[in-house]
Amino acid sequence: MRELHAVTSIFDASDVHLLKHKALLFDKIYLTELLGKSEKIGQFAPEVRAEIDFLQQIGLVEGRSSQVGGGEPSTILQPRNDELRNRGASLIEHQVPQLRDIRVSLQDGQIRAWLKWIQYDKAADLVPIYWASPPALADALVHHGGNTSDQSVLQVALAQFPVPSTTCSWEQILDFKSEMHDKNWAFRRWLHSLSTKQLTEAEIRDEFEWMLNEYRRAMDIYHAKATSFVDVFVIAPLEILENLVKLNLSKIAKGILQVRRRRIELEEAEMKAPGRECAYVFDARQRFGRLPRSS
């Protein structure tokens, strides 16, 4: 499966948990705060720095200066100016809402600048994740044969994923991605085919909504036809435990086979369901909950 890599930034230290949202779609994330001579990460609280260090260790977050080739983009401001700008903006942002738009523009400007300078794995697709919609998508994608449709599709795709809560651990995110590897692969293939069509962003969003709704309806029908959830997944294991105490081996085996049969039936239903290409997103919503707020 061809990997997806993203270039983005952390708008504020409190937004570090939003990396979990991006990690559901992307395999690697380049943070501008870690690129070149930037020292912004050093200004964060120790627990935030520790979390980012952990993500670097497991290879999910990148940003070492060795990833930058041919110097640095001149549009990147000096760290001291970054610090003064961010501190000043955060102090009075609540009084002048327009300042947030200025900060967003500066953040996105850094993302756009670094996008062209990162030496990344050419076997992967590298895309920017902006805090606001970029003014021009034509120069926003580094991709072999890439086009603006790829960027539009990925922007809409990311918005379909839930934002895991702050209590959600990274182990849960990584376990989910490992468990859903095949569904993720199918989803990536569908995204690629979607990007080859000449669709507007609204049409792409409609495609997602249609596919997810079709898949949800198919799963609802399956569960309605199957033995009730309580009977199969609650009562059966309880009976297994009760028979285990009584050493009733035949009933134990029957209960285990029943649970396995239901799981196989569910897998078969998922493989045949309309909209199954978006099963990865559907399962992510089931596992991690709420969608990101609309900007």
C-alpha cells in the first residue's frame, strides 16, 4: 500500500492531540516546528515535548533537519520572531478575532514553503494539511503526476474522520490502524480512483456521504437479520463461562463456534456491502466518536 505523508504544523500546544485525527489517514506527519532551525517545540510543556518525542521514535512524526535538503526556504521566519509573534497574538487574540486569521495565514505560509524543501520518500505521496483552505492548490501537492484533485479529495477525506478524545491513547490509534489495515488499503484505492474524476469539492463530499450511508444501511440490515447482538456477543460468552465451571465441553465448543460463525458472517457481509470502500472511515467513527468541527 502506497503511503500517505503530510506536512502540517501545531497551531497551539493544546492542539497536539489533533495529530491523532491526522494519523488515522496519514502514515507519517512532517511538523514545521521540527524542521530546520525552528525552536518552537522547545517552548511547549514537557509533557507535550515528550509526546512528540515518542511519535518521532515510532516514526509517525518527522522533522529532523536531515529531512531538509538544499538549505531552507527564505520565507521561514527566525525562531525569535516566531516566539514574539505567537506570544503577542495569543495574548490579544480574544480581543481581536482577526489576529487568528493572521496567525493561520502565517502557519499555512510556513507549511507551503517547507513543502517544496523536504526530502521525503518518493515512494509516498506528500501533501500539505493547512489550517485554512489554501489560496491555490496548483502548487500545493508534491506527487508524481499529482494534481489538484488529489489535494481536494484528501482535504475532504480528512474531514470525514473523527477527532479522538484527549483520553484516547496512541496505542489505541496504532492498534486500530493495524487491525483495519485491509480496509485502509481498500479506502486508499478508492481515494485514488476518486481523484481521477473531475469533481468539485462539494461533489467529492457528496460521494463520501453517499458511500458511508450505503455502508451504514447495509450493516443495519445485516444486524437486523442476524441473531441479536445481546444473544450472540453477551449471552453466549456468559454461557461459555457457566459451562466452563461445569466442565460441559460440548456446550463450550458449540458456544465458541457460534461466536466464530457470527464473526465470519459479519466479515462476509462487510465484503459484499455497498459503500464498503469507506468501511475504514465508518469503523473509525464507531471507534473514536465525534467528527471535527466545520471551519
